[in-house]
Amino acid sequence: MFKHAIVRTPGTTLTRGITGHPELGAPDYERALAQHGAYIRALESLAVEVAVLPPLEEYPDSCFVEDTAVLGETWAVITCPGAPSRKGEAEAILPAIREFYPEARIHRITAPGTLEGGDVMRVEDTFYVGRSARTNDEGIRRFQDILKPYGCRVVPVALREVLHLKTGINYLSGRRVLVSGEFTGHPDFAGFERIPVPPQEGYAANCLWVNGSVLVPAGFPQTEGALRALGYPVLPVDTSEYRKIDGGLSCLSLRF
Ligand code: GLY
């Protein structure tokens, strides 16, 4: 169960966020702000206390706080983002993390290691970590070293198509994951019940399980229907402006 979440209000520079999909156009800032507010309210409706950090105009992608840290019950790891324009975001999240964790339990990924939280999917005490354009072997090795004393296991996963691991696979509950594209048949997840999203709804694989309910990006009826059929209460949240810069539901918060 999650008690807390940390989010960061997007700055106006959001419109210049990194994107692999320029054909979708730049985000509309006012609409993005409204969507951010609705996202916070959705988390709050699921009994999550949300800490809202101020915008960081110098970092266009800084509302995607998930990439800057990985948070456990008793420990925190500050990451080292692989995207050059995002490196400083890790230092900027630190004061917020210090509000919840003692200094001795706050660990760091340091260069030449890189790791972004979007590449980390937790299933109980196992952390699947995508080896991506943003997360390298050294970052994964360091993450493994940090988590070992806490009794956690790290499983590296090679990625072929997606930006981050959680772009294409997200843990729901039990042994169940929601998958798209390369993860529908990925051998590393053969032991899971895989719920496939249809190819035209690939973006919706980035759903967010929160305290028994699932936040789903609005506008993906088949994914929504599949989750409802499995018995999950579903909360559609519009993320159209974040999608334009490769962001999704999970990227917008740190949950713990
Ligand atoms: N625009 C989100 C990212 O590239 O990290």
C-alpha cells in the first residue's frame, strides 16, 4: 500500500521536454497543469498523501519525478538520469526525499552509472531494471549493490523498443502484469499472468496500480475494460499533454 507520493508541478518549459514523438506537437501548458491537478486528486482519492514540489523551469522534464529516485519502505536511492538535460533533477529531488528518509538510508547512483526510475519495476522484493538508453550496466550494478543489504533482488532486463521498462510493462498485483509490444512474449516475465494491451493502445501499458485501484490513461477503452473485467476499480486520468513528451502516469510521481 502507498501512503505517500511526491509530484512536481510542471514548469512552462515543459513544452520543450524531450520527445521521440514530435509529430504529436508540443504540450499545451495550461491543459498540462489541469491534468496534473486531476492526477493529484486521483491519488488523493486513493488515500495517498501527496507532496507537491514547485516547478523547476531549468529542467523541462522535471515533472517526471519518478526518474529521479527509487523509494523503498526504509531506503531511498537517488538516481543518475541518463538523459544529459535531466542530470540535475536528481540533486533537486533530494530535499524532498530528506523529509521522509534519514541521511544514512539515502543512497546514490553516481557517474559513470546511469539509472532512471522509469526503468525500475518493483514486484515485492524483486526489482526488474531495464537496460535502456537511459540506464546502463554500471547503474544497474550499483543499484544491485545498494539493495542487496536490504534483502532485495535486482533482475536486469534488456529492452529493444521502449524508452523505459515501464513504458511497456507495469505490475498490477499478485503475479499479474500489464504488457505491450516486446513484453507480450518476453521470457523474463514468463512466470507472470500477462494482460496484453492491444497494439493500438500501447501507451496504456503505463497504468498505475495504487492501493487496489488502477489509474489508466484516459482514452484507451479496451485496456480499461480488461482491467475492470479483472475486478480492479479503474480511474481514467487524462495525460494527453505528457504523452507528447514521452511521459505517462507512472512518470509523474514517486510513490511509497
Ligand atoms: N520526456 C521524458 C523523458 O524523455 O525522460
